[in-house]
Amino acid sequence: MVPRARARRSLRAAACGLLALGGGAAALLAPATGAHISGDPLRLTVEGAASSGVSLAASGRDVVVTWAASAAGSTDVYAAVSRDHAASFGRATRVNDLPGDARTSGEQPPRVGIGKAIAVVWSSKAGSATRIRATRWQPGEATFAPATTVHAENLPGARGWASVAADGAGAVHVVWLDGRAAEPRGAAPRAMRQDIFQAVWRPDGSHDEVTVATDVCFCCKTAVAIAPDGTTYVAWRHIYPTNLRDVAVARSTDGGQTFSAPVRVSEDGWQIAGCPDDGPALAVDGAGVLHVVWPTMVSGPNPAKGVFYSYSTDGGRTFAARQRVDDEGSTAAHPQIAAGGGRVAVVWDQAAASRRACLREISSDPKASRWTPRMGVVAVLSDGPAVYPAIAATSTALVAAWTETTPNGSDIRVRRLGRD
């Protein structure tokens, strides 16, 4: 294992060169070949490990990338930071202070948020207990702090599918699905249901945990976003009668201490006695408009999943009629969304000869007095097979990332997209 002092060097100090991570492993940044749109992507990987599960966060010119690197049955979380709108990145460093404790999958990769602090959250397992672990890197500190469990230790049941947002005051908001109240598997209808929790972790060390909603859909990712006025929004896939799996949003106007009743974003009619394993994503723009994307099944002669978009201009109390984002004709999944610099962008992966990462920008009619969405064209981000893309917006650029399959496994690709 890597000595902690060596593996947890300062991200700031690491910006000038390549950080040796021990055991012959090194985090690499190298250009990938080819591009469907302007700008060649960078390649992020850890030698000797399969890299996957990328997450992005941006603020101003700063961009943070996190991902999971797995080898020999052990998974760690890495992060790299850019100070120039993702034109270049500093060295990657391991985030989790307990080597190999991360437990990741497609819908629950490590997640990152950026505000006054940078926060990273991931699922961990110690013995038979699953935990949600988080760490943050605050201004003036040398590196990420030792990780903490955001809830009580040794809780029964499964938990995971976490998301995170960091606000301007330095507080970290973590949302996750939690099965502590579920019945034993097969014993009752709640066996495949969980509740959704949110915890606020403040710079002074104080901590609040609340239940946002009960009986939510198991194993679909959650989402959390914080508006300029401090309103916290949480989204998840809810279970409506009878087994309708629609997306819901709740809001908090008191810093995450209490939440409103869930608001249904769209009545899609997807009835399934199981989990779609594909959840929503949220973003709030500078004007306070709440944007949400999600996948759902589209009926017809050839049923397939599509990606849909809606928005709210009244603080999540009501939502506009849904609009389809992906091009019809193939299965689209795993959407993410970003809003910033006057632009909104959605990414997802879509089946073709193999899966590809796609992007579509959404703009507003400049003649309208309020947000009036107009769909741009669909662009293909990846040259090779790609899944689970992520998107973030700096003040001057969009930044996209995805997991790309390679002959030797998988790695992370990151591409900066300048303004049109």
C-alpha cells in the first residue's frame, strides 16, 4: 500500500508535475486522438488500474475531476484540479485515506462538488456495513482532510447512490439512498425500497441529517444542487402508485434542515416492479432557474429509454412539460446536466454500434423575458465506446468527461468545449 503521507500530497504542490502513487502506479494526463467537435480530449488514468466513474464540478475557472481506479479487487478515488477552465490539469492524487475502501458502480461513482470548499463523496464498505464517506479540501489547507462518515456508523441495510454539492459558505450537502428502515429482502414490499437522506456538514464540524422522502426507488442515482439564493434542491426517482417510477424534487430554504413535500416533475407512466438503475440530474443557473434531466421508457412499437428535460422558474413548485433531449431511434441513458455562463448542456450515453457519449446544448430565446428553451443539435463527444458522461460549466467553457473502453481496460477522457 502507498504510505499515506506520500499518497496525500498537496494538490496545489502537485500542479507542476507527475505524482508517483507507489507500487509503480502513476496518474497520467495525455491527449487522446481524434475529435468529433473542437478540442482533443485529455486522458486520465492510473497505470495498472481500470479507471471509470468520472464526476466533474466547476466554479469560475476551476474544474475538479474525480474518478475511481480499480485493480486486484481494490478501488480508490482520485481527483485532479484545473485552474484554467480545463485547458490543463495538475497531478492526480488519491482522495480516500483508507486504501481500497471505495465501492463504486455505474450509477454510484465518486461524486464531487465545489463551492468555497471542494468536496468528494463515495460509497465505502467496512465489514458488512455500507457507509457514505466524504472529504473536503478547504482554502488554505494543504490537501483533502481525512474522510468522515456522514451518518451514524454500523447502520443496518444498504446505502449508496450519493450526490454532493458545496455551497459558498463552505457547507457540504450530501444526499444518498438509505435502507436502514427496509424490511429483510423478500419479506415485504419495502424490500426493494429505500428512503432518501440529506446531511449538511459545516466548516465548524456541526452536522445535521434529515429524511427527505420515504419509499423511493432503489439504485437510481440522486442529485443535489444549490441555487444562488441558497435554496437546496434534491432529486430522485420516486415510487408512485402503482410502481410508477417518476422523478421527484424537494427543496429546502433553511440550509437543508427541512424539505418540502416531493413534487413530481413529469407523469411518464413508466411502470416497473424493479429499479431502472438510471436516475435524474439537476442544475441551477445564475437566474435561479432549476433544470432537470432524467431517463424514462418511451412506449411504442419499439420501446426504448429516452432522455427528457424540464425546468422550473418558481423554485421547484411546478415544472414545465417535458422535452426530449436525445435523438429518437436508440436507447439513451445516464444523463447529466450543467448550467453556467448563460448556457445549459446535457450529456448522456446512447447506443449505436457501441455506446457513445453525446451532448446537446439548450439555449433560451433571446427575445423572451424568461427562460424559453430551444434545443441545439446533438454532438458526439467520444470516438471510442463511452459510457456515463459528466458535464460542468466554467465561466467561459463547458467541460465534458466520460469513461472510455480501451484495449487494456478503461480510462477517463476529458474535453473542454469553448463557446460557440
